[in-house]
Amino acid sequence: MSPICGVVAHVVTQHTREIGIRMALGARQQDVLGLFLRHGLVLTGAGLIVGLAASGALMRVMSALLYGVGPLDPLTYVATAAAMLLVGLAATVVPARHALAVNPVAALRAE
């Protein structure tokens, strides 16, 4: 389980009552799904920004380790960022879909 998946799963667990209230008051499933997808994608975006900044700062060290790729190869940076964004999205979708399965009545009685 990726760290993002674990964090979003924990957030879903902590907000079960809130999810139940939202759904009982008529929130659409897309709204609940979007709430947790945004949370996961914000975490993924923050990680991408920090990672790209760190790789830019460590460019001189990394250039000795790269073979056939320049230290400022934009295709590598874009492809890696896109792959990490897709992994973050996939890791966020699983727990976010679990939020949709919350029974509003059971969630309100849980605590």
C-alpha cells in the first residue's frame, strides 16, 4: 500500500461520520468522491513539487549517475512526473471509492 493510499484511507476512516451526514443530507456520490480525490491529489502534487525541486538541486550529483540522459532532460522530468501523478491518482481512487460505500445510517450510529 502506498503512503498516499494509506493517508487517504485513514482520512476516510476518520471522516466516516461526516460522510454519513453528507450523504444523508443528499450529497451526490461524485461530490464525496471528489472530496477525497482532491485531498489525495494535493498530497501527490506537493510530493511532485518537492521531488522536482530536489532533483533540480541535486542535478550535478545525478549527472554522474545518468547514462544517455542529460541532467536537464525535460522528457524525463515530464514522464516521471506524469507517472507519479497517475500512481497517486490510482492510490487515491481505492480509498475514495470506499467512502462511497458508507451507509449513512450506520455511519451516524457508529459513534
